Amino acid sequence: AQTVTQSQPEMSVQEAETVTLSCTYDTSENNYYLFWYKQPPSRQMILVIRQEAYKQQNATENRFSVNFQKAAKSFSLKISDSQLGDTAMYFCAFSWYSGAGSYQLTFGKGTKLSVIP
Amino acid sequence: GAGVSQSPSNKVTEKGKDVELRCDPISGHTALYWYRQSLGQGLEFLIYFQGNSAPDKSGLPSDRFSAERTGGSVSTLTIQRTQQEDSAVYLCASSIRVAQNIQYFGAGTRLSVL
């Protein structure tokens, strides 16, 4: 079974500062994908960043970057120059080919990030 | 449409009633997923559609839950004889094809069973 663990239920950061959210996962799969999703109070899950496990280079999207350590099964998210609009729940998610054509996502329990003015 | 649309946004029902939740995926997206987000929990997978067929129903928690998809587009999740533990946010996601593996989510339906 695949599991995703987010050990920080809540975090806060000052506006314009940098924050890192932690995520570890457990799997016996070799080919898989990792994601960070953001869920603001509107409830809509928004894709922040995606990493393919076979790629060694860490993914980046503007102020968002990841530190992917495949051997350690770690996938942390760094948010630089934090903005008030970054306040949200952040979910780490894992996806693999589970058979029958499905790439279902397995999610961690989330980290609630508050950006303080 | 521009994004994944779910209706209703909120649904309050009485224990024992049946409910239907609707998902309208992004136009052209062949893969469709339903997830459930319970209070204080992450999301759990319910069912996956490729076109109109549901090859993966492994996440449905009981036989009170069923889903269908017609015309390769709109999907309906039905919960029969609702129980209080069914109270949750039900999220739908679609992707243009399975191999691309980026799922786009709707805003969900918040179901409250009294």
C-alpha cells in the first residue's frame, strides 16, 4: 500500500519569508508521480507543482520548488517570498499506475499554512 | 466548460435519504475521479472512470455508493440510505488522458447528513 505522511499539521510564515513543508511517502513502486496541491477556503484543489519520479531534477514553478529525495522517499515544498494568497491547506499527493488504467491519487492529511502580514 | 463543475455546492439531507451529486468535467477530459474528504482527513479515492466505464471502483466504501458516467462526460455519484458518517466534501477531478496524469479538481459538494 502507498502512504503519504505530512508531519506538520499547521505552520505559519511571515509575509515575504520562505517556508518549507515536509512530506514523506512509502511505496514499492519505481515509476510514480508526486504532487503538491493547494486548497484555499473555496475548497477547490489547485495543482501547485508536479514531479516525475524518474526525473532527478527538482521541479520548480515560480516561487514554488521541491526537494525530491527519492532514496529517502522525501518530497518537500519550498515557498519563497510568501504572499498572503498562499494561505491555504497544502496536500502532498502520490500517484502511480494502479491497474485498470487508473492513476488515482493518495493524499497526505495536509498542512495548514498561514501567511502573517 | 472552463473548469470542473460540481453541483450542488452544498447539500443537507436527512439520514436514510438518497442523494445524487453531479460532476461535469472539463470538456474533452476522458478520465474522471471521485474523492471524499472527511473532516480533518485527507482525500480518499472512491472511483475512476475512463470514458463511460468504471474499471476501478475499489474505493467505494459500501454498496450504498454507486456512480455512473454518461456520454463520456457528466458523472453522478449516488449515495443511498445516507448515514451520518457519509457527511464529507465530495470532490471530482478530471484529466485529459490518464497518461498525462494531471488531475483538475472541482470545488466539491459539501454533504451534511442530519
